[in-house]
Amino acid sequence: MSAAGGQSWGRYPRATQQLAPVTDRAALLPAVDGLMLPHGNGRSYGDSCLNPDGTLLMARSLDRFIAFDPATGVVRCEAGVTLAEIIELALPQGWFLPVTPGTRYATVGGAIANDVHGKNHHRAGSFGHHVRALELLRSDGQRIELGGDDGTGRFAATVGGLGLTGFITWAELQLRRVPGPWIETESIRFDSLDDFFALSRDSAAGFEYTVAWIDCLATGKQLGRGHFLRGDHARGDPRAATPSAMPRRSIPFVPPVSMVNGLTLRPFNTLYYWRQPARRKRHLSHYQSYFYPLDGINDWNRMYGPGGFLQHQCVLPPAAARDATAALLSEISRSGRGSFLAVLKEFGDAPAPGMLSFPRPGTTLALDFPNTGPDLFRMLERLDRIVAEAGGAVYPAKDARMSGALFRQAFPAWEAFSQHIDPRFSSGFWRRVME
């Protein structure tokens, strides 16, 4: 065990904590002093994956496949296996992840603990909907095999439970059948927020994947303009899914100031909006470039400079979504603190599998902001007020600073959830929102 300074993928906040590797799923957890927290590949953005002055149980070495049935698409693997490793195994045999977030370098344990979602929530729900079983190792040595209908609530507490209910050693997932590695996509340039909602309604029934990039600095009648992307799996040879399908670039060092700033944001957003002269464009995309464009840039989080970045991702209920989204975008535009990576999507109606699952019916907006200090935090608090007044929620996996009051309002099952927390497990996030 060693002591180390740690940070999330957002590179904010930072914490000093002990690191204890876990390499054998059949063994007991390491004997440590104080509080513990499972840690996968470190792709969470805020402090849900940090345990200041405690111990991180480093699970990435649990990277073994236990079983895979190419006839049914059922895979059982250890919690440290990444989504990329599942794709490498399963796609050549005609199977793919039923739900995937925007990076394939998340671990299975992390995907469950954050109940991640993707571009097809309106069709497939969240990651937790496809977990058939898992094993939870508690700090007292108790091993519990859980499934979706275990009658105790422990499975629902563990899915989306931020790693607080115990250590996931393995999980069994149901993959989905696909014809190949290609996605048939359509990109539609739209002019306003109302256009987005119309496109989203029209696309939900006919397309597996839907999402939009928006120009978060646009104002007036152009507020919310952007590109709507919708797609479906296309025919193709699964064996064509090679790691070299997407070229890799790199940001080799942390620049002294953020590359995302007032000088770069507005011209980038304007050029990106007009990069597609035609109103509609259809093309074939490899799954890597379609689902994981940022994975093609090693250490892309460095571009935000020495202070790192914070993401604000919220979900707004359907009745309030249009007006609240407009209010959020207006506030961001007024601040001049836009984002290269502004993503807008409507979730479906699938019931949440976890007590603290973030996806729910409504519209989700996600933006990254370079950490410029107190002025940024004041703006984020204004965004939080809009979300709270609309009855929405902020995503714990992406959060580094929301108030306990907002968390408890947005996740009313927190009290029932807290009954399932392992008493030796905690995180910087949990202690912060429980203050």
C-alpha cells in the first residue's frame, strides 16, 4: 500500500489518499485503516472516485474474463475489465455493449457504480438495466451475489451507488447483437432549441442513437442551435473492428493556461456549427469515432490547463425541460463561459434500476468548463438554482461541488440508499453532500 496524491479525470479536486491494489477476486479486501472506496480506471470527473485521507481499493488489475457465451451474448467478467476489452472480445463475434458512455476506458465496476447512460437511453435504458448478476464483497468479508430482483434492495442500491455499498468483484452482462462495427449516421444542422426538441421527438421512434451538439454561446433566435446526430447499426464485417480504426493523437503536457478560453470558444463554436454546409448529411461511421471521439486524443483532459475542469451535467423533467434548458443556455452565454463539448439529449421513460440512478425522463445537458476559480463556481451555483427550480438533478459521477441540499432534493431515495452503505466505505463526494 502506498500514499499518493489523486485526482479525477477532471483534474479537480485533488486528494491525498492511500492506494491498496486488489488483484484476486477470491481474496478478502486489504486490511486498511480508515475508510475505503473502490477505484477503477479513474474516468469519473468529480470527487465520487476520490477518498481524501482514506484508501482507494485499486480494482483495475481485476481484468479477467470468467465466461462468454457467443451464442447468447452473456459475458461474466471481473469488475476491472474495461468496456474496450469487452468490445475487443465480443464484437468480432457479433456482439456489442447494450449501453455505452462516451469513453470505452471505463471499467465494468465503474459503469455499474455510476449507472452510466449513452445515446440510446430512449431505447435501452441505462447500463444497470443489462446487469444480470454481480458479486458484492463487503468489508466484513461477506460475499453476496445480487440480481435485479433480489428482494432486499441491495442490487438497486449498488447500481448507481457510487461504490459505497461494497466492492464489486465480478458482474454478468447481457450484450446486444449487432451486424458489424459500423454506424449509419445522419447529421442535421438545426437553428434553435425548438428545432432540437422537434428533431428529438421525430427521431426517438426511428433511430437507436440520438444526441445533439449545441453552440452554447448562441443567443436570441439562434439560442440552442447545433447539430443533431442520429444513427443505427449498419451492415458490415465485425472482424473489421480493429484498434487502429481511429487514429490516436495526444496532448503531451498541461499548458500553462486553458486552451478553452474566450479567445478560442466563440470562433470554434461558430466554425463547428457551419462545418457542415448541407442541412443534412448521411455517412457511415466506425463505432470508435461515433461513440468515443475523445478517446482518440490521449490525455485530452490536459487541455483545460493546470486548474483542470468541471462538468455540469443535469437532467430536467419534461414539463420544464424547454424553458429550463433555455434559461441554462442564456446564463452560460451571458457569462461567456461556453464549452466545446456541449451535449443535449432526451432520456426515455425506462424506470431507473438504481436508487441513485441519474437518468430519468427528461432532457440532459452536459458542458465542460475550465476551472477559473470562484467566478466559475458562482456561475455553476446559478445553474444549480435553475435546475433545482425546475425539479431536475445534477449527475453525481460528473460533479465536484453541488450542495447537499440539491443532491437530497434530486435523489429522494438517498435515505433508503444510506441503509445499504458499507460502514467502512465512503468518498469525498458522499461526505460533502451529507454535511
